[in-house]
Amino acid sequence: MSAPNSLLLMPYPQYLSSSSGFFRIPSAGSIVLSCKEDTISLPAARRLQNAISKALHVTLPLSIGTRSSVQAVCSFSQNPDLPAQAHEITIQENGISITYSTPEAAFYAVATLKQIIEQTGKVVPCLTLRDHPDFGARGLMIDISRNKIPKLETLYRIIDLMADLKMNQLQLYIEGTPFAYESFPQVWELETPISGEEILLIDAYCRERYIELVPNQNSFGHMEAWLSRPEFNHLAEIPEGFMLPERMYAADFYPEGLFMRPGTFHTEDPKVLDLLDSMYDDLLPYFSSEQFNVGCDETYELGLGKSKPKADELGKGQLYLSFLQKIHELVTKRGKTMQFWGDIIIQHPELIPQLPKDVIAMEWGYSAEHPFEEDTRKFKEAEIPFYVCPGTSSWNSLTGRSDNMMANLRSAAIHGKNNGAIGYLITDWGDFGHWQHLPVSYAGYVHGAALAWNVEAGLQADVPGYLNRFVFLDPSDIMGNLMLDLGNYYKLESGLSRPNDTEMSMLLRSKLGNVLIVEQLSDQHFEQLTNYIHSIEERLEEASLYCEDGELVLSELRNGILFVKHAIKLGSIKRQLALTPGQLDRKILSEQIQDLDVLLHHYRLIWSERNRMGGLEQSVSKLLSLRKEYQALLEAQRSQ
């Protein structure tokens, strides 16, 4: 038997009070919908029925209406006077009652009750619980555009986790060709995109769990995959591409500068809107959501190419706003509410009041220090509804950046709630190959969901405990803390600010001859990193995972560790190339090539377990280039 104060509940309820006594769930009895009107809670009741059957091996029938002849194990009754998504659970010695405002509120109540039963078994403690969310919209955005397009079963697994955590919005980020546009088969014919029919399946799976699948299609910047094609290149602001300004990249990573393919639309070409019209017509009919995230972030070239005269006349901010308003017209004529990334308009705060009042600004930022307080206040003062959008800090990390992730998620929650955000969206990106495996992001999903529901309690959420008990099913209680510790290797790097990156990831993506990146890294750094990762590796072998994909999770983490270990050795090689370029041991290079071959072999096998094959070769392309550089250096050493 477990007392209420010993229960692990995620998200934690707004109010919980324990009473003396326990209720023993009988083998005979019913789950009761108090009256015919309570059939709106039928999905929640069935979910409870399944949870009891799975946890207790007891099958309880459903019953409509109260009868003296029927023992009500759990009764559902609606109270429309409760706030949206609010619910109450009362457990007394004679049974359980759930009072709810809306069907989804009943579903959330069952999510909590399911966690209680999975911990207590048949004997549940008496308590009173009243609950409602701090943020009306609590979402997750998954990047399916940078190489990794998840299989349907992978998305279903994520959606089930979201349902357990009371999240209610999912976005699949689209730029390029992860979606099979029926009007443009030539752009995706060599890929393995998600089809419209598959979107229908995902949308239905989400709706069954009270999750809104919101379409997310970038529509202004980040259009490289389209604008690099001959048939669309003329629609680009700078068709030939451009060099990114020095202030926008790390000089030691790109010592020769950073060339960017054309990625931003020419705002004054009416054919751009024709293209967007067709893309929207292909995409949007498959979604039941009345919202649409059109992106429009990081429009790097805006006002620097074809539209420069216009930008000089009106200002770059006004040029951006004008095109955003045109996109808004395309969205509203389809009956949708437009979401858009707020990073460009926030640079022109004087223009924020000119935004249409029915748009939703998505205030994103992924560092622990991101100014959520300052930025969200600008949207609040202009009476523009907004979400806060922190991230999992998993991308470009290999195995995560745990402390940054937690600080970023917490800051967004605190300042978002204080300034009236209507939503909280956890973003999970996949830049530069999407090398991080899915479980690396789980801690961010869990902690973000806990904060989005109850900010105050979420700050102290037992994320490792939840991962162990409900995600990994690890009775050794090792994996949860290990995941966070594995994601903190970056703290043993040089200490330089590396936004959305780690130096070990940067080493793997840089040219072998670029030794600038190790100037701030000493032998001591690499020794500490080696010892740290070795200790993680030893702890991993002690974990016992009983989740359905437990062996895969272990393989994914071992592969992530291989990435970090390879980067550490690569850093040592670069240091030797910098200090004594002619004295590199050929044996070390040969071992490094073999090590990389093993890493790539396992990476490819693991990839195919959760993801579609399209994008895999692009994901490993930088690693294959690195292998060629190893081989060339080895051959040069042999010829000396």
C-alpha cells in the first residue's frame, strides 16, 4: 500500500489532500457513467477500463446510470461549471469518483488515476484531487525535415507518451520534402515522405487521445530544398546563395565563412503566393485542426537581394510584416488560425501592434538565458496571443545538454505563465544529421509536460523517477539519472558559449584539417571527458529495462556514447595535428577508421528501427567525409 505523499504523479496536480483509509478495487463491479449525458466521457472510461485490466488483471464492465444493484468502482459525472480541462478525483473507502468539465478533462483525470493504480495495485489510498492546467495548449513539435522521418509506430509511441503526460498538441515540422505533396511529386520522388493518407491516420490517433495535430509548414525562410531546385530558384531573394554574416556563426568552426543555399522567398514575386497556395492545398485538407503554423523564422536574406530597394525604402521589418500579412490572408481564407515563429518580428517591436489580432506568435529560444520575460512582455502589451517555445536541447548534442534543457524549459514556463502565454510548445529539432537518438529527448518531453501543466510543481518534477517507472520500466532506478548525466558531458568541454551545440558534435562535423576548434580544449579536457563517458558506459550495463523497446533503447544509448567517444579521440588527433602535424601515429588513425566504421554500422541498423530510410545517407554524409579524410591522411603518412 502506498500513501498519497509517496506517489509519483506527473504532471503533479494543482491540489492533492490525503485522507485516512484505502479503497480496495474489487474483482466484481463496474465503471459507471452517472447518466446518459456522461457518455461523452466514454473514451476516458474505456481508457480506465484498459488500465485496470493491464495493471490488475481485472475486467470491469462499463455501466450507464446509477443502480443499487451495481457496485460503482469508479463513477464519472460531468460538472460544466468547472473550468475548461478541470477535473476532480475523490477516492473514498467505498469507491472512486471523477468529476470533469469536458471529455478531455475526464481523459486527463484517468491519466492521473492510471499512474496511481500502476503504483498502488488494487489498494488505492483515499484522497481528494483537484486539477487544471496552467497552459491551455501543451504541445510537442518534432522535426521531421532534417533527415529523420519517423515511422508511424514511432509516432504512435510518442503520442501515447504525450497522452500519459496530458499534452494536447502535436506538430510535425515540415520544410523541404518530408510530406508527399500531390502537386509536386518531383520534389520527393527519391525520399520516403509521410503521405496525406498517413496524416489522416496520425490525426485520428491523436484525436482519440484529445491531442490536436497542428500542421506546421515553413513558408518564408528555410525554403532551401525548394529554392535550390531549377524550377523554383527564380522565386528566391538571392537565387545564387549567399555568405552568412560573420556574427551569425562560430568563426573557429567555419574559418572560411559559411555559404548558404538560397532559402528565403522574394516577397514581391506574386508567384511565391501561388506556390504557397498549392502547397497549402496539398497539405491542409488532411488535418482536422483549425490552426496552422506557417513558420516564417530566420529569413536571413530578406532585404539583401532582389527586395533591397524596397527594404531601403520601407525598412526590412515592414517588408517582413507585409509578406506575413499576405500569408495570413492565405491561411484565414482556409478558415485556419495562423501561428508563426516570432523571432523576426521581435526584432522590430514597434511593428508588433500592427500584426493581425487573430495570429498566435510562437516565442522560441533554446538557451538557458533566452529573454522569455522581455520578449513575451512585448507580445502581451500588443495584445497578441502567444506561446512560449523552449526546446529539448538534444540537437547537435549527440546525447543531450541536460542542464541547459531544464533551465530553458523552466524559464519559458515561469515567464510564459507570468505574462499570459496561451500555450507551451516543446520543440525537438534535428539539425546537421539528426544524430541524437529518440530517447535522448525523453527527459525534455517529460519535464516540459510537467511544467506546462503545473509550473510551480513542475520546477521540482522527478524526471528521472518518471523515466524509470513509466517510460523505461527500470526497476534498478538507473536509467533516468543516467540519461540526464549522459546529457551533461558538454559541461566538461571548454566552457565557451556554443549556442545549440556541443564541441564534441562540432568536431565530428568540421573538416579534419580545421584545428582551430581545439584551441580552447586541452589534454585535460579530453582526459576528463574520457573518464566521464567511461563511467556512464559502466553504469549503462547495470540498467534493467523492461519496456517494450528496452533493447533498442540500450543500443541507441551505446551508439550515442560511441559518437561522444569518437569525438573525444578526434579532438586529441586534431590537437596533435596542431602541435606536431608530422608525428601522428598511423596506428591511431587506423583504429579511428575502424571505430568510425563500427559506429556507422550500428547507426544505420538503429536508424531503421524507428525511422524511414529516406534521409539516412544524408545524415551520415559528414561522417563519411570524415572517414575519407582519415584515409587520405593515413595514406599520406604511409607515403612519407
